[in-house]
Amino acid sequence: MKTNLKKMLVGVLLVVGGLQAMAIDVNFKLSLKQPGNDAVTYPLTKKGNQLTASKALPLNISYQLTPQDDNLLLTVTLTAKERVYFNIGGSVSTNYQTDDCEFYLPGFWYHKNLRSPKEAPSFHTSKSWNFREDRLSSPLTGVYDSRSGRTLTVLHHLGERADALTTHQEGEIILGGKTSVGYLGFDNERGRASLTFGYPWVETPKRYIRKLTLVKPATSFAKLEAGEQMTLNWYIRESEAKDYGQFVTDGWNYCMDCIKPTAVKQLYTPEQMKAQLANYFRKAYVDKYALKYHSGSDVRCDDCRPSDHVTLGFVGRVLLNAFNSLEYGEQTGEQQLTDMGQAIFDSWLQYGFTARGYFKEDMRISRGIPADADCIHSIRQQSEAVYAVLHYLAYEKKQGRQHKQWEQKMRTLLDQMLLLQKADGSFPRKYRDDQSDFDPSGGSTPSATSTLVMGYKYFGDKRYLKAAKLSVDYLERNIISKSDYFSSTLDANCEDKEAAISAVTATYYLAMVTKKQERQHYIDLCRQAAYFALSWYYLWDVPFAQGQMLGDLDFHSRGWSNVSVENNHIDVFVFELPHIVRWLAEETGEQRFNQICDVIESSLCQLLPTQERLCGIAVPGFNPEVVQHTHWDYGKNGKGFYNDIFAPGWTIASLWELYSPQRTVGFLKNK
């Protein structure tokens, strides 16, 4: 069986790809479950186009390999002779030596996930994994051989979506209804790598059920009645890439071309979105402390009452929301919103800085404003705050209003950032107020780049531009060239989407203020990072079971994005990314960039709470954050629902940026 199938598969690949094909073969296994008994697994062998076992099976299984463009289409058809509970799995073997292999499962697995701890899926725990495919932004598993440059991918060809509620977290689970969710993974334990796939879902050697929590494995079983038939399809593709980054780029392009995601029916216009989101400014405003703010952290979904947890940057984005409130109030004539925004800025100018000139960024304000010595700063939150203030100052200047004290504060902070920068161009991820390192990791460095460019544009100080360029030199050497995007999420120092978005943003800002070959270099870096950022965004719609709120709301996941390896939920984190990606489409001619922006921009309004359609949130305008789309939860509720506590401050800020496409380009183009 193995020899004949290997010859068939290799021969087709040679015709399809025109490449020197690898010595690969496909193997199958079938697990049958009798309720109340342990499942029995049978290796399957080939007889013609049939798959058989060492004993008679209660179902017929046929398979076919068909050349299709540059793929092989693998079709498996199961026909039940009697009622049967089954799980069928396949593996595509390679001749890649395991020590040379890097893996890619979009939006969840990059390289070997070694930036993640052993409590999350990574090579720290096992070198072989299988995951239910709704964890993945595209239902693809892939392997890259660093020695030969060869690549192999398996993509599940999607059909009608469906899912079933499950009764257990682990062990053998008979599904209570129809599901379209299969599994994808890899085996890297036996000296040669292989890609694994099958139906219905399997998760081994552990299941990831919530943040940093792995439990025992699980295997699910689907039911076929006598005479019932099911057909399953996967695309197998062999290619080559110059490095891992090219492998991810090609993989994203391939998924875009195969899945062909289209825009979602848009529920609201940008103007309608802002009109609803502005209710957050009204309802979340807190003015009973010295520092005023919109409550954006540790808010309950069931009442949305303000909390005392104040986070200046991510996840609260206090100053950015203050600017949004002020600007929108003036645009619409709602003085209350303008006054709230201005009051927040005034209070932070008076009480929000340490003596050295850094913002105080994270506190339980009911306990008082923390002393300078107790402050731990993050380059990300400091940079986000400067970003908000410079936009505020530029807007105010256009209105003929000057804020000299704010300008001096920003000059002081930007000058302090210059002192923080290391000789290699990096910035520490977190540091104390005396500027000693708390976390010297350089993964958050691009957060500072865009802020320094803005400082250069606003103040005309070339020192800031020089520092920004030096930071991207570090970014190019240590992050982009290595395809190693990490350390930008504040609560997780792992592989994450926000690190890639920060790299895209940093290189875009420099491209906007440079010329000729230098500008083109930054465009090239921006494009390279953009593919990684976009790889986190869903190109398909995961299914939900009846009774899971997101499914009952007819929610479509395409256009939303996974967060990180540690935080396996989707959200609306985009901020400036779609505007930059559309600009990249113009600069590079990559029309897939425009296509994905159409999807993102149309999709992210789906869960906006309005009075008529609250989407599981107590107050209109408080856009949800932790959207749990797979069997993982942040502590509460699980798939199809939200966690009970959320941080609406950043979701409102992100969507506001999405629907303000000219804000950044206007700042960078103005003298």
C-alpha cells in the first residue's frame, strides 16, 4: 500500500508542481467507538481506491487523489453499512529531518512556539500536536524544511459549516450533532516530519482550554446512520521557499486564493458606528478622582459599570479615547463629550506624570495615584500615550489653540526615550522610573518607532528621526529577518499578532517621512511584516452550535483575528493596520491586500451593541473584547460567548481608528 500510494502521489506532484518531488506518502487510520466502550483504532490499507482494515468494517471508505491547479485534491468518502461512530485520520509523510523543520498553523503556531511557556502549546511540551481547526485563522497545517527549502501544506477544503455542543473536555467524546470541524497538526517525533489531518476533531497530546492551561487529550466521534454518506476533502501542496518568512507569505497568499474570503454584509456605516461607540464616552466617564478617565479595564459585560482600574495605554487607551471624545464632540456639537475629553487631558497634565517625565500608566485609582518609585513603565503604553497627545496637539493647533505645557511634557518624555534606547537600537519592554530595565526584551521596540517619527514631524527634531531609524535597524535584524514577532502583548511575552502589527506600523511611519531608496527599503520591510500580521486574521467562518450566542447572532469570523499563542480568542484589534495595508496595495500592486481590507472593514462591526441588538453586552456602544470562537475560554463561558469581564477601552479606540482612515496620513503629511 505505502509503495503504490507513494508512487501515485509523487507522480502527480511532479506533473502538477514541476518540482523535484519529495518522497512522501499518505497513511490513514480509523477509530470506531461503541457507546460505553473504549474506541478501537485500525490502520487502513489500500485496495484499489478503497481503504480497508484487517477485519470487516461497518462502513465503506474510498479515496481519490486528483490534480487540481498546483494541488492534489484528496477526497475521502465514507458510507455507513450500519449506525457507526467514527473518527478518521490521515498523515502525509516527508523526508524532512525533524531537526530541520519549522511549522506553521496560521494564527496559532509559528516556528516551534518556543516563545510560549510549557503551559501553552509549544515544543517545550511536545514535538507533535493536533488541534481542532477553528483555533486556526486558516484551516491549514504546513512544514518548512530549512535544509532544502522544501515546503508541504495540507488545507481542509471547507464545506457547509456546522458544530455540535460537547459534553466533556477530555477523553473520547461522541458528538451530539453535526460538525464540520476537523483537525490539523504535525508529527515531528520520529526522525522525519509528517503533517496530520482528519475528521472530526482531535486534540493531542494536550488540549488548550484556557490561558496557560493544558489538560488531557480528546478525540471526538461523529455519527453516520446506515446508508448515510459523508465526503471529506483536503488540498495537499508541495512547494519551496527561501526562508520561513517566505513560507508564511506564500501560505497566506495560497489560503487567500483557495478560500477567497469576501466582505461581510456590513451592518453599519462608519458614521453609525461612531454614533453608537460614542455612548461609551458618556457612560464610562469617571470624574471623582484626581485623574479622570473613561473606564476601559475590568468592566463586567452584564452591567458595564466603571471600574477603578486605570490603564493609560493598552488596554484602556485613556488619552486616545479622550481625544476621540473631544474631537467627536466638536464635530457633532455635543459639548458634553468635548468637555469630558478636555477634562481628562487637563487632569493627566496635572497629576499623570512622574518627576522624571514618564506617564503613570497602570493603577487602581481608588487606592490613590502610585508614587514614582512604585511605577513600572512599558515602552508600549508610554508610546501609545505620546501618540494620543500628539494627535490632540496637532488637532488643537488647527483650531488655533496652543498647549505649551503639553508640548514641553512631550519633549521631555521623548528625550527620556532617547536615553532608554540601547546601542543596538532596541528599547526595553518594561523599565522602572529610574530607567533601569525591568524587562530588557526588545520585542516591543517598534512601539517606540512610530512615536519617535511623530515627535520628529511635530517638533522637527531630527534626533527623534535618527532614533526611529536605529530602532528599525534593530527590528530588521532581530525580528523581521528572523520572522520572529513577539513580546508586544502586555500580559504575554510570546508569539503574537500585535508584535507583527507594530512592525508594520513602524516601517510604514518611516516610509512616510523618507525618500527614494530609503523609502523603498521601509516599504519592503513593511510588506514583509504585513504578511505575518495578516496571517493572524481569519479567512473563513468558524461554525457554532445552536445555543452558542455567536452562532445564533449569525456571526462570521472572517476578518477577525486571533490574539496570540497564549490567548486563543478573536478580537477587533486593527487600529491603523487596514489603512496601512491599503497603502501597501497601492505601493506594491498586491491586490490581496485590498481584498482582506474589504473583509476586515466590513466584518468588525458585527458585534456592536445597540439598544435593539445588544449582542450580549449590557450597554450600547461598549464593544466586546474577548470573543471566544473555539473551545477555549478566558475563565468564563467558553465557545460562542464572551468572558464575563472585558476591556472596552481599547476596542472602542481600535474601531474608532478603523473608521478614521485619514487621521494618521494627515498627521504625517502635514508640515
